[in-house]
Amino acid sequence: MRVKAVMKIWLITHSEELKKNSGTGRLVKETLGKECEIIVWSRIAPNEAILNLSPSDTLLIYLCENEEQRAVNDSQIPKDNIIIIDGTWQQARKMYNQSPYLKKFQHHEIKDIKSLYTKRRNQKNIGLCTAEVAIHILTEYKHPAVSELSDKFTEFNQ
């Protein structure tokens, strides 16, 4: 019998995101500590830890390009490793398109949830900020830190 590993969230973060006061990835890291890893994205030098993640126990939270990428259903969550692309929609699209290794992971789209995030203008109506994505995943995972992260996000977003 396989013992369930502790879930880890991997934030593949655009370097510009780290400079912004409006970024919510740091809230996820502060809340989860060692269960969250912030990886600064590099087009020319992909992170070895991400490259070495197994597709069988890793889920990428991102739009699906085709049915083969789509996680069968929400029973695909929990996985041991969850990858969230941390950046604006434009940055996230660029990061995904320039990181072919991300396409090997099953994808999970978060649909029909309206963002409550108010810190940035010109956001897409369909998009969630990084903290909202993490809150959704932690809720699906029944993770004990979901209420703490929700509270931090609510306070940050005021």
C-alpha cells in the first residue's frame, strides 16, 4: 500500500511577479511553508525539480489544449504535486507556450468561479489570481491550511 505523500504546490513564477505588491503567490508560500516552492521561471534554464516531477502524480492548473491533457475529473485532485503558473494572464500564456515540458502533465481547468481579486486592473473575467487558485485546490484536497490562506487573501484583497 502506497503511503500518501504530502501535497506540494509548485509556483512557477514570472520574475516580474516577485517585484509587485499585488502578487498573491507569496501569500500561498507564507501559508504553506515547505509545502510550497516558488520557482522563478526561465525559458532557457528550466528548473530541474519541475523537469523531474512524474506526470502520474503531478497536475498542472492551466487551460487544456486538448482532451488528452485534461484530468479525467476532480478525482484527479489530489495529486502529490500541483503546479500553478504565477503571473499575469499574458505572462502565464507566454510561460506555458515557451515551456514544452509543462504539456506532459495532466491539466485541470478551474471553471465557473468568478474572481474576487481587486488589486489589478484589466484582468480577464475568467481568471483567478494565484491565491484563489491555491484556495480552490486546497479546498478540493481538504487541506487544513485552506481557511488560513482564505483569511490572508481576504485581508490582502481589501
